[in-house]
Amino acid sequence: MNNFLQYSLGKIDIKGIIQIGANTGQECNILKRFTKNIICFEPIPKIFEVLKKNNSDIQCYNFGLGDVNEIKKMYISSNNCESSSFLKPLNHLKYYPITFEEQLDLEIKRFDSLNIELKDFNIIISDTQGYELNVLIGFGELLSEIDLIIVEYINSSLYENDSSLEMISNYLKQFNFELDNKTEEGIGWGNACFIKQIKKNEITII
């Protein structure tokens, strides 16, 4: 994430960052190097309390983001909840020594249903363990106001119906985003950076 943000400095102006799946805020100090405008979303109550306690200077919301406003089951992982997901674990159980013994019914909201002004925010960072496409769909037409998107992708069915790089790329094309960079992080998953292409006189300049 830090490398993606650093690399993007010559391409866009970083106004503000929306982080989905912030966990306890392990990356907040990195984000604060780039901007003071930060919004974090973390649905797990006990994890949210740590996030908020350590980051009282930023906006933190105790619910998840998705494509529907609903209460949804989250599968809670044993590694400080870092692999927790709203999707049922599949190959994750095969490849990694992590258990999902607890389940919680937690709130999810579409971002475009929230009363959040985007004029000071132009970057999305999503780490939601395969739920990335649902998160992006929930932004609706507001994605048109975003310049940079950093997301986790999964190409190995670690979770049921998780978001592959191809699925995410295809969806973002309609908002004029192109894959700028990606890194492989583990078995069948990684992080990808998408940058909105500049349009001039209806001609896309890449």
C-alpha cells in the first residue's frame, strides 16, 4: 500500500483516503504521512474499539461496506480477525493455518447511502478479504469522483464468491479506471492499484 501511494504521487494529488477493512488501524500512521483526511471502516466491534482508541483524530465507522444495506454474517478469523470476511472461507482453510470458529451478524451499508462529502477524498483502499467488488459496487456513481483505488484481489477462491483481479478490472473500466500496478502477496492473492485515466475532449489519454 505504501509503495502504491508513493508511486502515485507523481500522477495524482492525494486529497483524502477512504480505508475499508481498517482492522485495528495498523496502516493509519502510514496513511497520515500522505494526508490528514482519512475515513476508516471496521465492522467488528472489539477490533473497532482498538482502531478508534488509537486514532481519535480521524473518522472511524463501526460497520462494513458492501453493495446492499443489510445485516450479514461475518466469519471471524483467529489471526486477530485480519482474515475475517463476509464471505465463507474455502481454500483459505487449505492454504493457511487459520481457523474461523466464530461468526457474527454485523451491519453493512452502501457507501452511496451515507451522507459523506467526497470533495476532500479521492482515494479508496479496500482490504475486505474477497468482498472488494461488493464494496466498489456500493459506491455507485460516486466512483466517478475517485482518482485512485487500491484493492486486494483473490484468484484462488480463498473465500466463496471472492473478487478476482479480472472481475474488479472489468467493473472499474466503466468508470475509466485502468490497472496501474499489482503485487502478488501470497497463494492466489495480491494487491492492485487502479488509476483513473484523464479524459480530454472525450479522448482518453493514457
